[in-house]
Amino acid sequence: MQFGFVGKEATKGLLTMLQPFTKKCTDLSTEDEFAFIFYCDLCEKAWKSVPVPFSRRERKSFFAKLFRMYTLLWNVEHRDAFERANREGMLHFNRCTVCNRWVCDDDFSEEKNKCTCCSQSNDSIEY
């Protein structure tokens, strides 16, 4: 099962997902674990979160009888895993101080504290 979303919010199941810090994010979550991919806002280089196991994956048959409770629990854990992955992902990208894009190390100038796109456009301005 794979879910993708772009933009501020995405809906999956009964809960509304929080906003990903990057413009593009893919949800790789399954019934057994939660995982997400975040992409650089410029080149779309991917970073995958560490998979987090669903706490009740071993007891599927028992919870199948209580499907609604199982679904609600899965949705709560999914949201928590997304929040964790979102925070962790921020450590693997850089935020441009000009355009506020989240970019990979290849698209970021540490000396200028800007993404390569903003660095190039500012360099072309003559004073």
C-alpha cells in the first residue's frame, strides 16, 4: 500500500495528515510498519525515514474482530510516526533563508546559507 501527497495536507483513513516540511512526501506505510520519503524541494533527491513497526502487527487476527478499534489505533500510530519522521527529516535537509525551501546538501550553499537557486540569482545582481 503506497500513498503519496503533495502540498499542505493529505487525507488517509479517518485522520488528516500533518503538513510535511518538504513540498513532496510519499507515504510507504503498510499494515505492519510506517515509513515515509521526503524529497528535496529543488532536485527531488529522496530521504527515507527509518521504518517504525505498528505495535499490534502480531495480533492482526484478534484485532480483525475489532476492526474499527484496530483502524483507529493504526491511524493514531501512523500520525505519530509521521510527526517523528517529519522532525527527523528536517535534520537531513537545509532550509534556505531566502525562499524557505527545504533542500539537500547538494543544493545548499553553507557559506551563503541559501539554496543554490537563490545563491545564483543573488550573484547575478550587480550593485
